[in-house]
Amino acid sequence: MTISGLKQLLLFILLVFLQVGLFNKIHLFGFATPLPYIYFIIKLPGNMNRNAVLLLSAFIGITIDMFEYTPGINMLACVIISFFRYYLLKVFTPRDIFDNYVPSFNALGYGLFLRYAGMMIFLFISVLFITEAMSLFDPWTLFCRIAGSFLLTFLLIFAFENINNTGKQQRR
């Protein structure tokens, strides 16, 4: 296993542990729940095989589903965003670095990374909550859940990326 693969494995374990042990217990105002395990999919290398991305996304989704006792809802949302990930990377990534990089503040810059991560988070949370509700009967509650969870998740991923970026700068 390469160093990059080991880092991805550790990130997977850490994010699943944090999601199951800590973040699933947070329900701000009864609506907002942070879902930072999507950071694992966001941080997969840009040149990774699309089938491998789909498989890893399905694996993290089904792992969360097993701990939450949900019937594949997280897996569905993870697979859908991993499918669209390639196209979002093409939109937000400069052509000169598209093939060999890991999405980050360093590789894309703050603006492009935050737009890419924001689109991934919004798509993920929308699919997750719409599938979970299985209706649009109470659109105000659904909107509040999507908006609140998006905001919390976005802020957490911004913090994770800042910590990751600061650690890389200190090692130089």
C-alpha cells in the first residue's frame, strides 16, 4: 500500500468514526446535522479511476448506513455524487492540473476548491434528505434541513481543509 493509499484509509476510518460517534448526535435546532464524511469523496485523487471512486463512495456510504441502520440512503447519495464528481472536477479544475492532483486549497486555490466542495456537499445533502423524506410534502422543513446541514458540513470541511493545509505548510 502506498503512502497516499494509507492516508486515504486513515481518512476513511477517522471520518466514519467521527460521523458515527460524534456528528450523528448533533441536531442543531432539530434540523441541521453535519455530514463531514463526504470529505472522503471530495479528497479522492483527481486521476483516480472512476469505477474505483464509485466503489469507494459506495463503501463509505454503506458503512455509515450500517451504523445508522438506514436502508442504503447514504450509499445512494454517495454513489450519485461520486458519479457527478468527475464532471464537477472538469468544471472547477484548471486544465493544466486536471490529471494529477488531489483537490485541495493548494491545488485549486481557495475559491475553486470551495465552489467544488460546496457543489458536492449541496448535491449530496439534497439527494440524502429528499430520499430520506420520500416526498416533498413539507418543503419548508426539507429546505431547513438541507440549508442547515449544508452550512454545518461546509464549515466543517473548510476547517478540515484549513487544518490539512496548515499541516502541509508547517512540514515545508
